[in-house]
Amino acid sequence: MRVTIAEVARRARVSKTTVSRVLNNKADVDAATAIRVREVIAATGYIPSAGAVGLARGVTRTVGMLVPGLTWPWMGEVLQGVADVVESKGYGLLLSTANRGADSLGEFSRQVSAKAFDGLLLVEPPDAVRHLRVLHDSGLPVVVIDDRGRRPAFPSVGTDNRQGGAAAARHLLDTGRTRLATVTGPRDFGCTADRLNGFNEVVLDAGRTLDPRLIIEGDFTSESGEAAILQLLETGPEFDAVFAHNDLTAAGVLAGLRKSGRAVPGDVAVVGFDDIPLAAHTQPPLTTIRQPLRQMGETAAGLLLDRLAGAPSPEGPLIVPTALVVRESTQATVSTPESGTVREPSTAPPHW
């Protein structure tokens, strides 16, 4: 069994704090005690953890990160952005998921109680805000990545969802589409409201209105996208464009249109949101709104480390801009792309 700091302390007849002070070369431990502790460490082969080394100085130089799960298609990019910044500053990263519900959050709470990290990055899991606000109010620095609209008391880093929805509508109108459908995310998510509001504002400014029969709620899965489009094709009014609130939903929309014999973009243009790697490899490749996912992770990690260094919290969330990425699922007829537009050649295989 691995030797613990408690075992070293017991054998050396000192407290765990004294062992930690010896490990940190503190001057307030007398020489005889320090020698005795180091002899026990050598005899037992004890390897100190980051927590043990940091116990005496009150810090672990570790950042915690709590995410709903690792299967979300954009999570890897966010994590890489976080890791790049945290590691460059000499911090470790302790990753936890809420994938097992209450059991996962219970284990996470034990890590908090053990002061296993100095600050927390959070991609908000369901039903955790109240608990985390208590932690924040008690002194734990917390930064939220991609706040979904609950607007907690701690700082957050997100993307400009309203701007992204507006860019999607503007692009579809510029390409001559007039009957616009939308497959949204869950209605209680802040990003869903922001994307839909930005989309609707541009449509209204163009002198048009969104037909409420062409607005279908989804759940950010490809299955919901396919089901929504099949429902619209069977019961809804005609449409010539679809704005899906994420790329997985858009992939489902493409599948439903293909099953129904509708050509993309000939009959229906499709725009997604996120620009996950899948978007460039659908058939046809997907026009989408790019979230700067790695930049979001980098920005959040930098904000948390600044707070650990004593910097004040910013007023309001930090918002990073989106960009329209034009691929073959829409027909671009405008000669000059607007600012923030990226045009990419097809990288998709010849078949789905």
C-alpha cells in the first residue's frame, strides 16, 4: 500500500502539518525534528503529493475543473485551452465529471473539503449552481465556462450567442432564402434564447417574420435534429433554410433531409453552430457559426489564475466573438464576405 503523510507523521511522532513544513523546507521546524521526519520519509519511500507539499503554505498549485462529461463533442478543445494555460503557469489540473450524477458530485465535494485545489473552472453541470455559489461565497475562486444563462455570482467566459444567431440569419437571407426554419436547443438554456433572439432580430430588420410553426425545440442531439426536420416536412409549412442550434443537431437535419429526398443546398440550406470537427466532414460540409472553444478555455483559465494572484473579478461575463464559417451546405451569392466570415474549401469524403 502507498505510504501516506499520516503514516509518516505517526512514525515520526509529529503532526501532518509538521511533515508538510519539512517537505517545504520551512525554517520554523527544529533540526532534530526535521532530521527525524526525513529519516522516516527515506525509510518508508514516501512520495509526497502536491496536496501534502502545499499543506503548510495553504495552496496546492492545482486548478480543479468540473464538467458534465467528456463525451460532449466540443469539450476536448475547451480542455486543451485550459491545460495549455494552466500547465504554462506551473499548475496542475484536477479534472472531475458529473457523469454519474449525485455520486460524482459527492466525490467532487470531498475533493473540495480536502482543499485539493486552489480554484475551480466549471462547465456547469445540472443542479450544481446553488452548491457552487456557497463554495464561492466561502472563498473558493470559481470561473464558469459557457454559462447557460443562469448568471451566477461568479465570473464567466462565454461566446456571443446573439451575434452568432444574427450572423446565421444574415447569411441565409443574403443567399436568397426566405422561409427560415429553426431547430433550437432546450428552451431553458440561455444560449438557446440568445441564438434565437439574434436570429429573429435580423429577420425582423429585413422586414420578415419567423413563422412559429417553423421553430422546433431540440435537445442538441442529432436524433432531435432528424426528428424535427421529418416533423416539419410532414406537417409544417414549406421552408428553404434551417438554422440548427448546434452542429450535432444540424447533422441530424442533413440526415432527415437526405432521407426525404431534399437536396442540400439546392432545396434547403442548413447552418449549424459550434464548428466541431464533424462540421467539415458532413455531406455536404456544414456552414456553421464557429465558437472559439480553445480560446474560451484559455480565457477562463487565465481569468482564474489572475484571481488566484489577487486580481479583481471583471464586471460581467467575458464574451469571445463567434465567426461564420461558410461551407457547401449553403449557397453563398454575396461577392464580398462580411467581417468575421471564414470560407473553407470542402474536406468531406464523396459519401456520407
